[in-house]
Amino acid sequence: MTKTLMIQGTTSDAGKTTLVAALCRMLKNRGLSVVPFKPQNMALNSAVTVDGGEIGRAQALQAQAAGLAPHTDMNPILIKPTSDTRAQIIVQGRAITDMDAAVYHDYKNQAMEFVLDSYSRLQAQYDFIVVEGAGSPAEINLRDRDIANMGFAEAVDCPVIIIADIDRGGVFAHLVGTLALLSESEQQRVIGFVINRFRGDMGLLQSGLDWLEQRTGKPVLGVIPYINGLYLDAEDALTTSVPKLAAKLRVVALALPRISNHTDMDVLRLHPQVDFLWLGPGQAIPPCDLIIIPGSKHVRADLDFLRAQGWEIGLQKHLRYGGKILGICGGFQMLGEQIHDPLGVESAAGSTQALGYLAMETTFAPDKILRQQQGFLWDRKTPISGYEIHCGISEGPALAQPFCYLARTEGLAPDGAISTDQQVAGTYLHGIFDQPEALAQLLLWLGVTTEETIDLAQLREQQLERLAQETEAALDQGWLTSWLHEGF
């Protein structure tokens, strides 16, 4: 029978994603059949799957940890916020509608049917399912009709581990308080605790662990150390960078309120010769070589925000001084002349004047384009790969000089645009910097020749192995052996 284990956290960012990824890689390394699963995720950073849908970025990372291609069954419900109270609802990889929070709450019973449908298919294919909860199971206002945490665990009758981040402080209060707010049956379902990101003397922590076990009757199954320099794809948080003395160029990316797929910039952020900066609200655009306008879940609203920050004036000055601008997906749409949403796909129906740097217009349509892609840059020689995830269709003379060419059944098809003066470029393709050859060519476009390369896929593999080794060493070996061979 399939063995299912669920990881729940005391808070968001407690370490659920990394523990699930670590367990998936540990089981894969033993030659075992394992798959990650997250019933419900809320994130703007998504990934395109092999079956042409979209799931949370974290589940794509966990799939790689398990040695699998990402599939929509790994994250059957994805919520992509468009405002504080409204979101696009994606069910088994397909966007079905936008809902207010109250309407979605009523929809949860139906959503649970899709969750259990995907779960049952995974049960039929894999020996181990490692499940990630969402947020905290102790959110009292969300307990009714819960499908993300204990509601799911109760429905499939699986054991739960609760993880907490000691680096935040208050770890014992988090664990004891979370357990106390669960129902009696839910408390019995918890088989133990894991403490994440510990740095210090274990001897000084031991008395606290003893107290926790005595107070709750639950064992501490592991204390995972703080892993310095660990790189894993972040789902929503924008990771800051430190200035680099060896940098040959400076890149600034605009941190839009509804930014999506910000991991497009990870390679630049990690590159030793690129000084990378996220620019936030109230900050003026500094002197730099390249400004990136990233993807957005709400393009017209984020364009209004860009103007409200005074960034449009900063972009114009940047171009006058010879700088370059790159727009990705929604950022590419902003570079055109007009953005039309006649059916109210993203927001209220209407049109917005765009930045006017490329002679094109974009019109939103109800059907979202979701494709994994391969092709070449504008030179038709440099290989490039990534994925598309957008609703807009762009048309205009600027597209006659494409940014890249993507493989279709009928042959290579142009995508994006690059201005005749080479200063402004845009594309619908996410992940354009991830391939080392494409990265080198794009840096050359910026006037930089570098022998430094980063292979993001290889780096991700190295980091997953490191995470698995560190986690396995920190876990209780008796419990681990019992789980693998006997179950619960």
C-alpha cells in the first residue's frame, strides 16, 4: 500500500517545502517510488507541467527532488491572488475562474473532490506520497471546510509531522500552541515535531527538547541545521543580493506588487559578475546597465503602480543614457503601446496606454497559454528553453524583429521583439537566463563577455543533494527506518 506522510508547519515559511523536497530526494536516492503532493497552494510563482497545466513552483522543485517531471496532480488546487480579496482559481492545472475569498470558501467542498481525485491517481502510481500543508493548521478562521492541512489529513487518514523554524524565535510556543489548537483526533494524528534552521550548541537546546516531549507527549524527530548558502527556488519571497566587488554590470528588476515568476532572475542574482538589485516601492531607479520589468498577474494595475513610483520617468532617463530594458511576459506587454482587456480577463474591462517603447498592442483573451518551450535566440543559433504562461496576445510591426524563435509543430515561430537600436527587448518566455549558452549571449547583448557560467539545473541538483544529506543526518534514524520499512 502507498505510504502517505504529511508535513505541516507552525507558520508560512517554516520549512515545509524544503522538508518535503529533502524527503523526496532521500527516498529517490534509495531507489524508492515517491511523489510530492500539495492539495492547495497559494502562489503567483508557478511552473508549467508536462501535461500542459500549471502548478506551484515549489511542487515543481519537489518533483525534481523525486526525479519526476512536474504534473498537475501534484498540486490540484492553485490560488493566484489578483487582489487582497480576489484570486484566480486553477484546478488540476487549468484556470477555471476568478473568485472572491468568501465565494472560494463555499467552493472548498467541490475543490476537495478534485484534490482527492488527484491524490487517488498518485496512490495508484507511487509507493510513497509526501504531502505539504499550507500555512498553519491552527488558523481557526480557516478550519471549516479545510482542504489544505488537517482537513486533508483526516480525509485520507495520514500521519502528520509539524515543523517549526527556530531561527524566527519562539519555536516552543509555536509548536505547543499549534498542537493545542488542534482537535483531539488531529492531535493524535501528529507523530512528532521537526525543528528547522538551528544554529548553535545542541547541548543548550537539549533541555528544551526534553521539555517539549514531556509537555506534548510527542517526539522531536529531528533538528535540521541552518544550511548556509542553500539555494532553492523561492515561491514568493524576493531574495536579496549582496553587492559584488567583481561585478561587470548592474541589473535592476522592478518588484511589482503582483509580480509573478520572479525566479526568472535567479541566475542573474547568483552570477558572480552581475550586481543584481530588486527595486521596491519608493525607490528611485539607480544608474545601471539593464532594467528588467518582470511578469505580472495583473499587468494594467502593475503598470499603474510603475507610473505611480515615478519609474516611467526613470526608464526614459535610463534609455537616454544608453541603458537597456528587458520585459518578460507581463513586462513585455507593458513595453508596447496599448494593453486591451475587453472581456475583463484580469480586471475591469478596458484599455491602458502602455510605455510605448515597442510598436505593438496586447489584447487579453480568456484562454491561458501554457507551454514548455525550446528554441533559439534572435541569432537562430543560441539554444534557449523555458515556458510560456500568459493570457495576452501581442500584435504589431515590432514583432517583425523577434527576440527569439520557438519550436512549433509547423517549424520555428517568432516570439517577442527587440528594437532596432537594440536597447529594448521583450519576450513571453520565462527562464530565458537558465541555459548557460543563452545567458552568455544575453550578457554579450549587454556588452559583457564573461567566462563565468551558471547551469541552474545542475546547481539545483547539487543543492537538493546537499539538502537531503543534511536533513537525513539530522533526522531520528530509528523513526526513518520504521517509516521506510514498516509504515505507521
